Amino acid sequence: MERIPILRMGEFLLVTIQVDMHDRLAQALQDDLAERVVKDSAQGVLIDISSMEIVDSFMGRMIGTIAMICATLDAQTVVVGMRPAVAITLVELGIALEGVRTALNVDKGMELLVASRGKRSMA
Amino acid sequence: MTINNYEILPIKSPDDLVRVRQATRALAIQLGFSLVEQTKMVTAASELARNTMTFGGGGTLRLETLLDNGRKGLRLTFEDHGPGIPDIDLAMTDAYTSGNGLGLGLGGAKRLVNEFEISSRVGEGTRVSITRWK
């Protein structure tokens, strides 16, 4: 079965969703990411959705679930690269992506993860 | 109002959902919809097609391009022969869910289009029609 690749970048994992999000693919990503967060002791996960032309309620819920699973495994999730048209549509659809942090692009998302890791190590 | 052309797609599997999104996008582009308009229509189509597949046990989508006094539109009609919806008003509310979604399928899709019609009979099936005008 086709799978979405998960890349390791230091302490973080990067997932770039580049295909039309298939339901089974979404489910597989959830399982794969949870496994990789533990295996790689990842501190954070970046999900790049800049190639996603739409996010419907199923996909939105999937992203929210991934963020919750990662948080449970002590990794922060940042969703990056949402297209403006997707953001407008999501709000009108009534999906707030609560509990999911967002950043404009991978660089900004990475900064966010590094900053929050710094805060945690000082605490 | 005239119907310029139409096509019918099956909605049975998650692969069909991908095809529904692609066909909707292609027609929206052909009609000159803006990027935001395309995105709203494709998202609404994805929500409703998933309902047809999950709750209706599969069905069909009819895509039609419309012309009404020089105004161009795209109409999508989703039809299934599933269990039907006993209380449509309740199903339209955002908090309602009968499956594994957020319960936003119907109410959310309605907000993304210009016209929304639904008819359902328990034991016979459900038909949802949405239209977006350029």
C-alpha cells in the first residue's frame, strides 16, 4: 500500500502530504507517525499541507487526532503551509482545528518547535 | 435554466471520493470559478460524497453545468438507497453525528454553497443537491 513518507530532521519529524488525501492513507499516516515518534524519540512533528487543495471535516479531524496522539507521546505538532482558500473554507465549514498549532511555512514551524523545546528544557 | 452537460460517477469506495473531488474541480475550473469558489465546492462535494459512501452504503453523484440567464452554475446531486435520515432538521445541526465524522457534513456543506436541497425517506434513501453559481 502507498504510504506518506516521514522524514527525520534532528529531533523532529517532517511529513509532507503531497497526494490527494485518501482515507486509508490518512489512517496509515496516523499509525506510522505514532510509531516513529516513539522509535525516534521525536520532540516535535511538522505536517506540511501546502500541497493539499482541500481539507474536509474528515481530514481536519485526522490532523486533530494526529496532534492529540503526538501530544500524548510528548511531541508537539505544528501544521504548516495551509493555503488561504483552504483556511477560508475550513472556517466556513465550522472546523477550528482546536489544539493544533499552525505556522505559515516549514521554517516558521521549525522555529516554533525549537522555541517550545527550549521552554520545556528550562522548566 | 438549461443544463449544458452532465456526467454520473459512482460513490462506493474511498477511491471514488478522490475521483469525485477531481471531477468537481475540473468542472469548477471550466466554469471559471475563482480558487476560493473551487475550494468550497470541492470541499462540499467531499463531505457529501463521504456521507453517501458511509451512511448511505454507496450511491451516485450527478454533476451538471447550468446556464440561467447568462449565469453559470455547477449542480451536484448525491443519491443513495441507504437507510435514510429520520430527522433532517436534527441531521443539519452541527453537533449531530451518526457515524464517525464531526457531524458537520450536512450543515457545513450547506454553508459552502448557494443552494442546498435535501430529501430523505427512511428505508428508501437520501438525495442531496447543491448548487454554486459563478
